[in-house]
Amino acid sequence: MNDVMDDPELSTLLHDAVADVEPADRLAEIRGRTSTPPRRFGWYAAGGCALAVAAAVTAFAIVGNPAQRADDPGLAASPTPTPGEATHPQHTDDPGGPATPVYYLGETSRGTRLFREFARFGTGDPGQLALAGLQSTPDDPDYRTLWTDTLLADTVSDPESGIVVVTVPDTARERPAGMTVAEAELSIQQVVYTLQAAFEDPTLAVQFRTESNPIDQVFGVPTSEPLAAAPQLDVLSLVSISDPGEGRVVSGTFTAQGRASSFEGNVPWRLLAEDRSVVRQGFTTAGMEDHLVEWATEPIDVSDLEPGTYVFEARTEGGRPFTDTRTVVVQ
């Protein structure tokens, strides 16, 4: 039986990923190079948590899905599919190009958080590919985005002096009907995290502007200054699956991997049949840090399972666990 995850390049990139990057304070440098007077970044409340949109642009250690480095440190994108492997049907006719990491909103046991997914939107400027992702429908039906082409313009600058500029229309100033305050604040962080991933710079700040001037607020969230990434444990799901991607076809064995911050570093996992019965289970380890740490399972043998659709689930340890799931198709 073949192992669809036996990819030497994938393994090398995961182990080379930066897992212990120390926070870097670049706010003084950024403020010294911008024309706007310095102000303090604000405090935001999202998902029942206080979000300190950092007073310094902070680097975090995050490990991603492999193939090329394209995310906040541990910057890697998803691998090119190998024989016996398939992507979600939405991407079977995609234009190819690099795997773009995009952050989306999703629900957890502790409110709305950000989850990451990889997709291919063709080739071109990484900022443009990131904007395409932010306005696209995620493969995972548990995720969502509130950005549309009427709320997010198609212009993003190249990074300069640690800042990337995103152009939005005046209509983005007010929070749309039906959007909660928490969703608004997380949507801003969604842009920050996605652009940091696109430009492979976890210290990058994002400045929102109209065509001519910085915009004072987007979705009602103060945006007059360049915005840093909020702390990971405040805005990201505390467990996420980088691979397999949604709808991946597997046979023989497959390996799952992702990131987590969990009690004592434990990451339990299960493979569920369509009737929700557990057909495989185990655990792996990540970390219990102030940032997400990579985890990976041993090869999971599915050679004796009936062909069909299954759900791989990873979670954190302890009460009110965070979970993330991916549908896999066993051949």
C-alpha cells in the first residue's frame, strides 16, 4: 500500500520550519518611517477575549503546510498533490500556482477564531493572491469570510519599511448589518495574518487606506495607524490542521499535521466514519506555549477501511477543547 504523505521535501520543510522565533519589537522602526503621528494601538474584544492588538509588531512561531515557505514563521505552503491524492472539488480546475495560505473565521468552543487553509489562485503578486483568497469561499464548510469585492478593493502595495498598504472603499468604514463586533475585529486580523503569510513576514504591519488617505476605521474598528497581528492565543484556534486538505483522497496510509497550543502539549486525534463511529484514534504532541507549535501524527493505516468518506479530527486537551476537522476520502 502506498503512503500518500511520504514526501521527503514536505518532511524537510516541516522540520526546518522556525518553531521558536522570539518576539520582535519593530514599532519604533515603523513609526519612525511613517508620516502619521504615532498613536497607541487599540484594545479589541473578540470572541469573549480581550485582544491586545500589539503595541509592537510581534513575531510568532507557526508551522504550516509544506511546499514553499509562505506563512508566519514556519512559513510553508501546501505540497503539490502526489499520485493518489486529490484536492477539494472546488480546486480540481484551479489555475495552479503557489499554495496560498488564507485565514478564515470559524467557530470554536470559546467563540469565533481564525483558522488557516491553503488554496491555489494562479500565479502573480502574493498580495493580490492573498486578496483573492480573502474574498473566496473556503473549501472547509466550517470556515467563512465576510470580505467581498465590494468591501475589499483589489489593491495592495508591496511591503515598505515593514508596512503593507491595503486599499478599501469608503463603504468599508461602517460595520455591515448582521456583522458582530467580534466578527469585525477578527476580519481585520484575518487580513493582517493573511498578508503576513503572503509576504512571508510575521512582523509586517497593515495600513488600511482609501484611494488617497488612511481610513480612520474599517467595519467600525479603528484603523488610522498601521495594525499589528494580535497575539495568536487570542485570535487563532488553538488547534489547526495543515494537512490533509479538505476532501483529500488517501489510500494505504496518510499522515496528518498541523499546529496547536494544548495542555501538556497533547493533541488527541480521531478518524470518524460517516456514522460518527471512531475507526482510528491516537495522540501526538505539540506544545503548551504562547504560540502554536507544530504537530504531526505517525502514519495512519487506512488500508483495511471500507472506501468512503471519513472525518479526521484533531483537538486540544482539557475542558472546552478546540477542534479542527478535515474530510478525507479513503479509496
